[in-house]
Amino acid sequence: MKWNRKVPNMAKKKELTLIATDAELVGDITFSSQLVVNGVLRGSTSAEEPGASMTVSPGGHVVGDIRAPVVLIHGKVDGTVYALEHLEIAEGAVIQGDLHYNVLQMHMGASVQGRLIHSVPEKTAPVEERKVEGIGLVKE
């Protein structure tokens, strides 16, 4: 199975952050394009840019929370995953933690020890009609 086949716009994006097979990164990381973990990452990751993607390769291991629009897991994750757009869990993936997702694709042979929580992205109300809890309408 070609493990990076689902990354959107992979050919168009030029920025790629790679944690190599023989590397261990300790600390939090923020990215805006693509992050591929082939080694070990001990820390949280976050990407808010639409279309940003994170891939944990078959030999990769993440110990910490993941927050990105597109998340593909083929390796091991110990932490909570927040996939804002799409979450794919491949055969052989092992996850210890809750999964928050909008769209989920899970292959046979994947293992998840945690809760699956469907989250629909909130649409923001127009500025003039935005309501703040307990206060009423607020104009910005």
C-alpha cells in the first residue's frame, strides 16, 4: 500500500517538514504545509492552515497531541488527535487516545484504544449577527 497517496495537493506543496527515521524530536511543533514523522516526535503538533497535513509513517511514533486539518496515521500515536477535515487510520496503525474527526476513514487491521468523537466544523455567523453567550448580539 502506498502510504502517502491521500495527502491532498502533495505535488503542489513544496514545503515539507520531515522527522527522519533515525531522529527523535522533543518539543512542540507548528507547521503550515506538510509534516511527515518517520522517527519519534515527543510533543504536540498543530497546523491551522487549510489543507495542511500530517503523516505518521509506518515506522513513526508520536507521543503527544496532534491538531491538523488532514491527519494520516500509519504508525503509532500516544495522544489525542484532532483532525479538522479528514482523518485516515491505515492498516497496522496503533493509537492510544481519543480521535476527534470530521471525516474518518479506518482500514481493517488498525487499532484504536480511545473514543471516536465526530466533530462538525462550526460555521461562523456574519459579523453583524454573531451572538455571544449570555450577552446578546455584539457588533464588531
